Amino acid sequence: MHKYWRFCQARKNMSCLTVRQQKILCQLVQRYIQTAAPVSSLCLKKEKRFPYCSATLRIEMKKLTDKGFLQKEYYGAGRIPTDKGYRFFVDYLIGKKSCAGSFYEKKLRSLWRKIKREHRVEGRSLGELMVNLTRSFSLVKLDSENVFWKQGWHQILREPEFVDIAFVREFADFVEGCEKIIPFAITQEGVQVFIGGELNFIQPDFSVVGGRVGNSLFALLGPKRMDFKKNISFIHSLVDIYAHNKRQSKKSIFT
């Protein structure tokens, strides 16, 4: 039901924007994810292979703001994505298969073989792998283990949002109880993305990209301004590799 509702919402969002507005919105969201700074028409104009003049960009950004995809900061001319803007960006990436997982596929398979050679595949080792490759906070629960592994403080604290001590406290509270929340959100096989306040039990300033294979759960947690393209690609690859290895073993991938 949730998946069907998300599909309908994506179609609705797509239909209310022109092709030009879609391109501008996606470029602006990607720019904001990279810089964590409000994006102005001048910033977009400097992007390579972006053919629109500053006046056109200002007009279209105003329309995107009026439609609820962007919001203007209190200072300057820059804009940042709203939850609706992020959601369009994520659905656009998934719809265009821009996060199919090929970026991480080869590297993950190589590291997976190394982990299996050195020791049994376990939640802790997979969590460390997730943190090192994505620089996000990881949550892992394997069906063969009775523990949730949480790792990644040393990486996630480098994000600019964590300069705010109140934000750090909120994220720490979220992480402390996330094993009681996220498994009830990520209920389907494959990859799911939750942005800001889309679900009542996800904190409004954070995002989650996760995947499930049977009773095994993999999730990346971070600020709402998450590198969705990278993290969706990673989880997509991890879920595929884990599911493949699970199918290859009649009893367990750990034997």
C-alpha cells in the first residue's frame, strides 16, 4: 500500500513540473547536497552544460518555491529543497534508474570476498563497510544475529549540520532508539527511502535509506541533506549481493 501511494505521489509531482523545472530542481538539490549552502540562480548558471540564463533560472526557481519544492532562506537569494523537493529528486533518480547500484557493485563484491576470507560475515563487519564507503551512520541487523549494530559517529560528525550541538543531541536521541523504529518502516524487500517528516516516527531533520533481505536489515542514517544518489546505489548493491550469497548457500551464507 505504501509503495503504491509513493508511486502515485511521484507521478503527481512529476506531472506538475515542466521538463525544465525538473532539470533545475534536480540540479539545485544535487548542488545543495554537495555544498550544504543555499543555491542561487548565479550558482546554477555556473554549472557546466546548464543552458539557462540567470533570469530564466530566477523565474523557474520562484515557481518551484510557490509549488512547495523549494524554500527561500532568511538571508541572501539562495534556496534549499523542502521535503517535497528531496522526494521528487529521489523518485526521479529511482525512476531514471540512476541509482541502480553499478557504482558500488564491483567494489562491494571485492570487499565482500575479502570479508568472507578473513572471517565470517557478521553485522559488525558489514556496518563498518557501510560507514567507510558512504560516510553515513549505519544500522545493521542480520537474521543470524540477535543484535543491532550501530556504527559511524566518527564519519557522520564531519557533516556541517553537526556543528549545531542541539542537532547532535537530536541525532543521538534518534540513533539511541532507531532499532525500535526503522525495522517497522523498512518492511519491504529492496530499497526504501524516508525523508524528514514523511513518517511520524522518523525525526524531521533526518533521512534514512535502507533495505531488507528477509529478516536482515541494512540502513544508512544521516541529516536530511543526505547524498541520496550514493547511498541508494550502495544499499541497492549491498542488498543484491547479500541476497545472492544467501541464495547460493543452502543453509547460511556464514557456513
